[in-house]
Amino acid sequence: MKAARDARSAAVVINAGSRRGAAHELAVDTMRKAGVPVSSVHHVRSGADLAGALDRVLADGHDLVVVGGGDGTVSYAAGRVAGTNVVLGVLPLGTANDFARTLEIPNNLADACAAVADGKVVDIDLGRANGEPFLNVASVGLSVAVTEALSPRLKRLLGPLAYGIATLRAYTGHKAFRARLEFPDGDHETMEFDNLLQVAVGNGRHYGGGNTVSPTAGIDDHTLDIYAILAGPLREHVSIARLLKDGSFIEHDRVYHLTSRAVRLVTEQPLPVNLDGEIATTTPTDFTVQRNAVHVVVPQSSTSALFDGPGAANWPPT
């Protein structure tokens, strides 16, 4: 399939509980009028509903699945279609919509529908953390507390600004932690840290409502960007925060940054791991990258990824 109009049949799965999920009827109507062969529509409000809906649409043999929701919803769907010929379409209905930002999918719903109808198909990498999928970033430390502070009400009221408020709330109660980074491919020496604010592993380019993983990060480069931020005085963290948007924070004295295709994160006590805004596993965590794993419709103008052909050659691990 080179475009959505080439699909035999399309299913639409909408997270009606996402920030803009109420717009689903308009989205479905817009895509049908644009020529997308939508034959099945499912509205979900929970993770269990999402899993069941995806099971049904994949069993029904649709070759295009359009998912509307936030990054957590889209990441879960990407994990379900990874390694198959099913093409994923994306309607950014969440708060941050960082995956859509990475792929240059418009935030405007009508434009996003047009991108599904008129776009091209590319394949992208998928991150895995203990087997669980993530598209943007997986992290341990401060970001977990930020996720816990991000109430649905706060996101509905403030949109992306909610991330700043939640970060301030989380920072005041954050406790530093110890961790070890191991590299099973032997491309880096083991690293030990005694006093950390956060460890993050990036598969995509954007996270946290528009921050950049690193100046060179991409979702089609077959590598993971790993960074560790040391705990320290507030003024140091403020200086790091000012550099998050363009990714240049990785050059800060209190930040360690490197790239690899696999890394294992070990902490003294098991810590929760945030995968694209969802707490989905705990440490110790094995992070890997599944190359060219997911076929996605992107705008014709997008330069974020190419179509390289069959992927998922390194998943599941042998």
C-alpha cells in the first residue's frame, strides 16, 4: 500500500477519553469523504477496551487502522501492528501529540484527516522496554512523577501547558536515585551513577509536549538516544530546562548522552518506567529498538522517515 486510498478496508479506533476525542464523528466523516475506505469504527475509553478493539480490527483483516488519541494510545496500537503489513494512520487527539510532531502530522484534525487520505506510507522504528512498546521516550525518575501529576482535568484545562505545571509539582518532591547502565552489545562501558534526576531512552525525536530528545535524534535511525541527568542545585536544572526544546541540553555538564541499539537499566530498588506517558513496566529494564517495525501514513511533505521495506528483523530477540 502506497497511500490510504489503496487500502482494501480501513478501521478507525478512537480513544473517546483523550483530550479531543469528542471530535471523532467529524474525523470519520472527513476521511470517508476524502476517499478512505472506512468500514469499521470503534470508540474506546480504557486500556482494556483499546486492546479488545485492536484485536477485533486485526482479526477482521483491515489493512489500514487509523488510531485517534494521545501518544500512549498510539504507542500501544503501534506495538500491536509492529512487524505486520497493517498500516497505521494517526489522528493526534491527545495533549502532547509528540509522535505526530515527530512525523510532521498536522495537529489540526481536518488537516490530519487529509494527511491520512493523501499521505504516503513510511516505516519507523519502535522502542521496546522489557518488551513493552514506546514510540517517543521511555524514562525513569522525574518524568514518572510528572506523569502521576498530570491529571486528566489538568490536561483538558491547560493542554500542553499542563506539562510545565506538573513538572514543577513533581520536582518539589523528587528524590535522587542510583542506577547502572549496561550495554549488551559491548559498544560502551558500563556506567554507574549515584545521584540521578532522570534517565531517559529515546526512540523518536520529540517528547513532553515538544521537547527534543537530541539534535540528531530520529525515529528512523535504528538507534536509541540515552541520556542521564544528574541531580543538583535548582539553578542547574533550570539551565538544563531552557535547552530542552532544541535538544541541546545533552551538552550540559550535568547530562551524559550516548547512542546504542540496546541498553539495560538497573536500579537499587525497582522503579516504575514511563513509556510515552504510561507507567508500563519497572526496572531492571532492557531497552531495544525494533527496526522499521511499523508502517505509518505521513504527509507527503514529511521528511521524518522513509519506506525501507520489511522490518522487525531483530524482534523478537533470538
